[in-house]
Amino acid sequence: MALSKTAVIFGAGPGIGAAAAREFAALGYRLALVARTEGNLAWLVAQFKAGGATAKAFLADAADGKSIDAAVGEIRAWAGGDPSVVLFNAFTSQPWGATHQVDPTAFARSLIVNAGAAQHLVHLFAPALIEAGEGSLLFTGNGFALTPRGQGFGTLSAGKSAMRSVALTLAQDLAGSGVRVGLLTVNGPTARGTEFDPDVIAAEFVKLHEGTVTDTEIIFNGTATT
């Protein structure tokens, strides 16, 4: 089965998601931009269309599996098949607070957003990529997965640690399939005009997609890989 030259950016708000979308648009990909609310997408779709790219907004709540299923169905219908690139960029740092104090139900929801939704997308999209023997499954990681931190960051540390395990075990499971699995772990706060500028970070996804780096994981410490 041939894949559509479409890149799905799941979590396509300002910052890394938008920057990654620009990278794939420059490579000629159509863009399926996914976020929880329309407000995070309308400006981005308009920006891409003004620049001549093909882009469409899709709504999905990372905490709601049925919402993800519906969005994936809509993406397939629009793209005419399964996409060749899927980037999971969604996350939440809520609930904020000490690990022993946060509400357990809210904490469990955060694990679904940060890691469960990533596995859900993989479950839906990986079979077509495996059948085609090509394509990329990409993930945005966080430095707190490498060095977990308290003082309010416990939720994000736990979620991104779980998501990192999803990506790294997936890479082992798909070894030899032709499908590239890439994890870009951003080990610092993103901000424009700094060494953690989203545009600089997003360029690393292209390296993971094109296989110009051999490792599954790039740990971005403020310096682009060569």
C-alpha cells in the first residue's frame, strides 16, 4: 500500500509543533495539523496556505481515545490514505504540584495525554507504514525524562519518561521493518532567539526522518547535530 505524502503533526500549536510543520512543508508534504482547539490551528493553517502549502486542521483531545480515532479517520479520508510521517508533539504538565499531593485522577489523565496518546497513534498508524516498509514515527521528548525533577515537575517527568519508553521500545519492535522511529529529547526550555529556538530544534526531526542520524534518539542540548 502506498503512503500519502502527508505529515501529521499531533500537537501543532505554537513552538516546536508549528516549526516542525514548516520543516515538512518545505519538503513538499501536505500537513495534517492536529490540536485540541481550533484556536491553536486556524492561524497556522492560514499561514501555510498563504505560503502555498497544503494544510488542514483536525481536532482531537489527546486524553480521549474516541476523539483520536475520529481525527485519524478524517485525516485518512482527506489524505487519501495513511500518512508517511507522524509526529507526536502533545504534552501536559498539569496537574502541577508535589507528586504526593496531586489528584490521582488528574495524574492518570496526564499519563494518557503524555504517553497513552502516543501509543494510541502508533497503534493506528504503524500497520500501514510497516506494510509499505517506509515512513517515520517521530516523538518530541523532554529532558525531565532523562533527569526527573520534583518541585511541581513530577507530572511532566512521569509522563515524558513513559513516552520515551514508548518510542524506544517501538524502535526495537520495528527494527528492520523500514519504518524509522525517532525521538527528539529537548533538554532545555524552548524560546525564540536562544540556543533552544524551536526552528533550530525542529530541523532535527528532518534528520531523524531522513535517517541522516543513526541513533533513535537525539538529545538536544542547544547544539544542532551534524
